[in-house]
Amino acid sequence: MTVEPIITFRGVTKIFATGKDQLRAVDDVDLDVRRGEIFGVVGYSGAGKSTLVRLINMLERVDAGTIDVDGRRVTDLDERGLRALRADIGMIFQQFNLFGGRTVARNVEYPLRLAKVPKAQRRARVAELLEFVGLSDKARRYPAQLSGGQKQRVGIARALATSPNILLADEATSALDPETTRDVLNLLRRINRELGVTIVLITHEMSVVQYVCHRVAVMERGKVVEHGDVYTVFANPRETATRRFIQTALNYRPSPEIVARVRERHPGRLVVASLADTGAGLDVSALTSGLDASASVVFGGVTQVADRPFGSLTLEVAGAPADVDEVVARLGRVAGAVVDLGTAANPLPDVRWVEPRDSEDEVATR
Amino acid sequence: MRPLTNDWDWAYHGPLLWTAIGQTLQMVLVTLVIGGLLGLGYGLALYATRRGGLYAAGGVYAVLSFVVNLIRPIPFIIFITAARPLTIAVTGTSLGVRAAIFPMVIVTIMATARLVEQNLVAADPGVIEAARAMGASRFNALIHVLVPEALGPLILGYAFLFVGVLDMSAMAGAIGAGGLGYFAISYGYDRYNDVVTWVAVGVIIVMVQIAQHLGNTLARRVLHR
Ligand SMILES: Nc1ncnc2c1ncn2[C@@H]1O[C@H](COP(=O)(O)OP(=O)(O)OP(=O)(O)O)[C@@H](O)[C@H]1O
Ligand SMILES: [Mg+2]
């Protein structure tokens, strides 16, 4: 299915001058966001995610390249044009950025005032929005009286007030606990499905991507190093950064330390199988049927990515040597990618294991 | 002439005190309103023209900031005399309440400007970002979002300023502006009547307490925390 892009980046570069140094926060990026999708942007702190997204509504100006949003070349807009554009692009933030001196209702009303919507219509729209995000009873509260999840709902209602086609979410769930995160993500899904709003969602959590995104871009040092369909990127990550991300999000692949511990109890042949595109899942009994061998799961897990099964299982295979080889061969035919770790006596390295980033070069995530 | 005694005579001192209170209130309130409003504007200009500000303009900021730094360190009693030619040019006189208010306003603008600048810098820039992202003009974001968000601390700042203005008004008594300062010096200190001085001090303390209480109450009402 080819869908027209709603946001197009072509050769986009953003440079920050910090003293004498120049920092390419966004470096020659080409990217399309399709109409109606939830597009994830992931990457470590400082990768340039926020900068990339802030270029869409021109909170930052490009130094080179062009960006088209919904048929408008935003990189050519003047201040007045920008204000009109921004009314069509909602934005929500990690720290919510609510107006503390205004009630919930007046927060949501603000963009409608900017758009010079008459008072009666403003009232009706605010009520409708608060109903949509489930905060009708909090209309007269002040932000300080709300929980984090409720604050973000207000942020979302405010961002949707002018019925934008695009919603930008910069780490919108990073300040929330896992359960509240799930609620807010469900709300974003609803906005995407029911209102057809295209969402660009920055996160440093692969689990968020896994749960809501259709497609994802991975950023590293200002560049988009990998992008595509979420399932494809998860199943076949090409870049080290991506593999590392997935590995930390879904820790179903045993680290070398864990393998060493597993071997103490399971000295037989260990095989790590990636479960991707296995259709009906993995039929373990079929692996050994008719053979003088046994296969038991000793580590791993399976979850849903983009509504399809995804995971990694580590099996110990024991039995007659030739039959063990046959089990491994069968496994290779049904699983996405198989890595043979050998036996305790003859260990082999996990060639697909990615070392975590050194804590030293990891920029603190605030 | 009354004898030089240490006492308080309602019949004699009472009316003088009421007049002094009236003059002080007039000087202080007029100064606070005019100086406070102009200072708010000046402070907004400082904030907006700072590096990285909404209307970043390094040169303009440097000039505005320089003027504040130039006037603020001058002791008020010296400023009031040094500014006399300007005071006469603007108010037509160098004596009395009107003549006192002019230099008081100038100094108050400078003090308020820094106060406003500091409070706006300390306010959460996230709200400006959010307003801009919703399509607000820079001016709208500044006036309708940032200033209301910083209102609580600003009100407390103004209450604090009240003390400074009261202090100036007492010194202005020296150029014949009247008020509590003049009352305390002329009828207390100069006549060895400590009781009169103490009464003046007592009234000033009460005024400061009321102003601070008002400030706290108002600030609490706008803060919503
Ligand atoms: N206004 C600015 N001035 C100078 N440098 C900046 C500015 N904004 C961002 N940067 C730099 O640009 C780089 C990318 O920043 P950006 O905020 O886009 O990263 P990010 O991927 O969003 O990180 P995080 O996950 O921490 O939010 C960083 O090195 C940052 O220090
Ligand atoms: Mg960021």
C-alpha cells in the first residue's frame, strides 16, 4: 500500500553553534511520514530527536534542506504563515507545559482563543475535548491539582483543540509510570484511529514503539540510521544502535553472563532462536518428532510487536549427535534467525549479541 | 514654639501625623503604580531582548541593562539632588511631593525592571514553547502566557519593592516633600522628641506589614499551588 506522505524531509540539516563548535543536531535527513500513521522516532539522548520533530512546526529553523507538511513547504514560511501552520499541528511535551495559572478548561481554551473562535463555540469545544480525554469532572481544577497522567490528558486535549491533522509528541510518556503510560498510549491510539490524526512520537523506550507505532526511525548523532515498518525493524535490525535498543527493550536474548549461568544447569547444546514472522508461533514438539533428541526452553520470551508475535527463545537440545543437528536445522527453517551457542564443553559465541553502551559515553537521560 | 520635651500631644502631633501619612501614601502609591507599570514594560524589554529571548537583540539588551546598572547603585539621596534639573524640566518644580515622585519613579522603574526580568527568566520556558507551538505570536506568548504564569512571584516582588519605595519617600522628605520621614526628622529628631520618631517608625512598620500581607494574599490567590 502506498500512502502519500504528510510530512517530507529532504536533505534536512540543523546546526547549533555552541561557542566555536558547530553541532549537527540533525544531519542531512531524508524521511517521509505517511498520512494516518503513528510514526516513532527513537534514539539515545542527544541523538537529535527533539530537534528533528521541532523542525516540523518550525520551532527550530532548518539550516539546509526542505520540509513539506500537508502540501505546504514550511521551510519557506514567514512568521505569519508559521502561526497558521502551527494551529494545524498539535504538540505535547514530556513536562506537559500546562499553564499553571489557568484552570484545565482555560488551558484547553487557549488555542481556540488564539484562533479567534467565538465564545459559545469555545465552550462547547472545550467540553467535547474534556469528555474525549475523560476529564470532564476536572474542568475547573488547576494543573497542580492533577496527577501526571491527567496533566498529559489536558495537554492532549489542548493540542487537539483546533482539530490538527498532525500531533507531535516529544517524550509524552517519559514522566509517567508504566500503567499511566499505557493509558496515555491507548488514548493516542484512539486519536489516531478515531480522528485520523497522524502522530509523530519521540521516545527512548522501544516498548512504546512496540505498543503503538506503525513505523519507526532510529536516530544516532543527527542521522536517521534506520527506518521502516516497526515489525521489520524489530525483526531485522540492521544497525547496531537499533539492535541494542531492541535488546534492551525486549531482554529475551541471554547476555553472555546469563548464558554462562544457564550452562551450569544445562550443559547440552544451546540454540537461540529469534521468533519473527513465524506465523502460527513455534511448534516445539515438531522440532523433535521422530528423532532421538529432546528440546527444552531454558530462557526467553515472546511478545506482540505491531500485533504480531515477536521474541527470542533459547533451547537446550540433547540426544544423539546427528539428531541434535537435525533439530537445530529444523529450528533454522521455522525461526527467523538461529544462533548456535554450542555445548558447555564446546561453547560458541553469540554472534548477534550487541554489547550495551558504555555508561561513560551515555548521556544522562535527564 | 513648643518646649523641647519628649512627649506625644494628640492635639498638636495628631493632625501633623495624618498629613504625613497622607503624603507618604500619595508618594508611595503613585510611584508604585507609575514606576511599577513602566518598570514592567522595561523588564519585559530586558527579558525579551536577552540572548536566546523572543526578540533577541544583544545591542538593545546591553544598552537597557547598562542604564539600569548606571542608576541603581546611586544612593537615592544623591540621585534626588543630582536629578534636580531634570525634575524641574519634567515637573516644573523641585520642591514638594510632585518633585519627589519624579526621581522616585525613575529609581522604581529600574528596580522593577530587574525584578521583572529575574522572575520571567525563572519562569518555566516550557509554557512559551507550548504557546508558540499552538501558533501564538511572540507578543501573545509573552503577555498572555508568560506574565500571567509569573504573576505570583511578581506580586511578591512588588510587595518587596514597597519597602524600598517607602524608604525613598522618607528621604524625599529632605527636599521638603513632607511625609512620615519629614515628620520624624522635623518633629522628632530635630526637637529631641524620641516619642514622635517612634510613632513614625511604628506607623511605617504597620504599613509594611499591611503591604506584605496584601502581597502574600494576592500571590496565593493567583498561584493555585
Ligand atoms: N538550542 C540549542 N542550542 C544548542 N545546542 C542544542 C540546542 N538544542 C539542542 N541542542 C543539541 O543538539 C543535540 C540534539 O538535541 P536534541 O534535544 O534534539 O536531542 P534528543 O535526541 O531529543 O535528546 P533527549 O533524548 O535527551 O531529549 C544535543 O547535542 C543538544 O545538546
Ligand atoms: Mg528530546
